[in-house]
Amino acid sequence: MEYIVAEIAAEVEELVKGLYGGEAGLDEIEEGLRRILFAKGNKLLSAMLSKGAIIGKAEYIRCEKCGGIKELQSYSSKSYQTLFGEVKVERPYYYCRRCHTSEVPYDRKIGMVGRQSSMALIRSVSRCSADKPFEEAAEMLEELTGVRISAKSSQTISEDIGARMGLEIERDREEIISGGEGKKSNVSPERLYISADGTRVCTGAGWKEVKVGAVYETKEARNKLGEPEIKARGISYLSSFTDCHRFGEYLWSEAYQRSVEKAKEVIFISDGGVWLWEIQRTHFPKAVGILDWYHASEHVWGLGKELYGEGTPECLKWVNEQLDLLYGGKAEEFIGNLKGLKFRKKKKASVLKEIGYFESNRERMRYDEYRKKGYQIGSGVIESSCKHVVGARLKGAGMRWSIAGAQNILNLRLYIKNKKWQDFWNRQKAALA
């Protein structure tokens, strides 16, 4: 290894001469140093691993299977994929004549049993693939590290890590739902918000709904005009292709880890979907349920267009009057107005459907009370979550996913956005120790 170190020193010295002689600037020095470290780092790592395979090798080792003896037979070559490129190592190979099993113990010693890629490379590939299509992720990796892998390798590696993260998410859910302590924050939130929605992803089986949840707190801030506004902070996300029942458990699991049981107030904001109110009833029965103002407004506008025609003075007048009632907390008067509407028979079904929507949510439209208490009444957080958690990665042009593959990539994104990424890799290292 000494000669490799000497080569590095000699090449670095040449760079230094160029800098001191005024022949090279920072950019040239930086690029040159990077090239040297990558090329020589590959040689150095290969030499280190090869020497480690020889040092302390024994002619015989104990066979763990039968208790007999395994003899050193030869050296087996293996290529490892690393952040310094591919390195080849000759490792001692042992064979037991008694039970006919073989072993290469060096792989276990360096934590490479059952895999060819280093943890650092796997982590880098997964991080790039969490944000970029697999081909672009491979290109990004090469640009940043000099390591070239295929788009397929990028997919295989990252989806495998996403699957491992999925197992952790599932273990947390099972433990918490079964009454275990689980992971829990020591902070007692003043006011904790829960919100969820669904969006669709193109899969090999057609467009499928993936559910998205967000748990967060809020703070009062000032906008550019100096006006007060309520802003979300400390948002944690979840997303799954599972059914409504299981998703409710995931949502409870995430809220539990945010100490929902210690929160002085819990707010559940929804677009009015029946499945969402069922989750609230089951897992957050004491929460204040709020029908998202933006969806309520959309339904009023939809009804106005149906009754009076889009863009007509009658439509604008009627809609604004009804929105003023709702915003002012006069839900009963608003619903009374709806029931007193006169409309053509052919519009009966659509009008009655909207009336039913508002009647079923009448207790969740006390917007005057919510505003006085400083509650957030819009679903902007969850709407945005659908876009940047799911859409930004899974809805690219021409993308068609397997459900398992899409979920695995979502898991990567959740760990990054929920700031659980570093902890995950710490656990991977600890498992190899």
C-alpha cells in the first residue's frame, strides 16, 4: 500500500506546483484532486481489502454446521462495488469434507455477506433514486462520485432499501396498535393537526389510489403584507397504497410518535370524504373535525354554477352570499337556504347530492369559532403533500409502476422528509457490527 500512498503524494505535489506557479486555479486543482483521489482510492481500497484477507488467515477453521473442520482450499475472487468503483479481492475459501459445506469468512468480517455493493454506495444510489427517475439517478451518481451503474441497478438497489424501510414502518404500526410503547416524542404539543387525502398513480394494473397523511403543528407568522397567517411546522408524512382501515392505523402510528395523546388540542382536517371521517371516529374521536374550507368553497361554487350558470351575475351573487354565511359560522342558515332552493327537475340529483354533503358536515363547518381559536381551516398542507411526496417522483411522463416498487420509493422519500434517513443508516451499520 505504501507505493500507492507515494503515487498519491507525487501527483498531489504536481498539483501544488501548478497552483504555486500560477498555472492552475481553484477549479483545476479541485478537479485534479478529485480525479487523483478516485483513481488512487480504488487502488488503495483494493490493496487494503486484499491485505486484510491475508492477514491472520488460518489453514483450518471450525465448521459451524457439523462441528468438524473446514480446510483452506484456495482463494476465491470477488468484485465489490464501492464509491471508488469496482474493487476485486482474493479471499480465503474453506471447505468441510464432512458435511460438504463451503465458506468465505472474510465476507462476514467486512460486512459483505450476501451483497456486492458497499453500504456507502447503496446509500448514495438510494438517495439519488428517491428524487430522480432511475436513469437520471444513475447519471447523477456518476456526475457526483465518478461511479457508473445502470438504471436497472439503481432501481434494484433503491427499491430493496425502500422495502427494508417498509418493514420498519410496519413494525412500528404493529407495536403501537397492539398497545406497545413504540417510539414517542418527549414533546407535548399544544395543538396537533392530522390530515389525509388520496391521489392516484399509474401502475401496471391501471391508475391506483395512494393515500397520503400529514401530522403537524402550526405557528403564527406574518406574510409579505404584514398580515397574520397560520403556518404549518414540523410536518411528518406517511403514504401507502393500503386500504382505509390499515391506513388509519398508520396515521395513528405516526400521530402517536408525535405524542398525540399528550396534545392539548387535536385538529382533524378533511375534504369531507367518508373514509376520512371514519378514520377520525376510530382513531381520533376527541379531535375537532374541520371540513376543509377550500373544498367547502368548491362545492358551493359547483352548486352555484349548476343553478345559475358559470360566470353569470346571479351565480356570483348567490355564491358570495352563501360563502359569507359559511365563513361567518352560520352553517344552519346556509343549509336552510340550500333546502329552499328552487331548481329544474333534471338538476335534482346533483343539487340533492350537494345538500347531503353539507348536511353530513354541518358540525364541521363552525368556521367563525375555528378562526377565533386560531385554527387552520384549509387543507393546503395535505394537498401540497400529495404533490411533493407522491407526484414529484411517481408521476413523471411515461412512468408506470408496480405497486410494490412505487411503495418502496415512497418509503425512501418518507424517511428523507421525516428526517429519519440518518437514523436508518446508523441502524444498518450497527446490524453489521
